[in-house]
Amino acid sequence: MAKMWSKNVTELSRALDLEKGVFTLMSPKSIAKSLARSAEKSKRKKTSAFQSAMSMLNFYINRAGPNLSSSRKAILEKTKEELRKIYGKPLKGS
């Protein structure tokens, strides 16, 4: 049961309805655009679209943790930069 709750959050969350396969896309830009579309469409989010999209991305990275390959984690980390670009937020280190 402990492993099931994170699956339920990503599949059944009332905060964000994700597009199918979003975290399997290979391009950080494509993942970011998909998360942004989902966040913009959501009528149930409690924070800004940027915060909702970034939170879901961080949730996925944290829950996948040791199961993520280094190349996959690098793609997902670059997705954070792409989300910042989409929403006009300062890039990390800028």
C-alpha cells in the first residue's frame, strides 16, 4: 500500500490532470510544455500554474528517486529550466 499512494497522486490527483506519458517524453522542452498545458487547464489548482507544474515535476523526481537513470534525471532536471523559461522566471544561477 505504501508504494501505491504516489501512483494514485500522479494518476488521480485533483490538483493537476497530466497528459498521458508526460514523464516518458525525451525532450525537456516537450515535458515542460505538457506540464504547463496541464497546469494552465487545471481549474482545481491551489497555486499558480508555474508552481503547480514545478511541484508535480519535483514530486515525480523525488518519488522515482533511485529508480531514475542518471540520463533520465538529467532530462527531468533540464525540464525545470524549461518551465522557468516558459513562465519567465529567473533561471537558477542567474
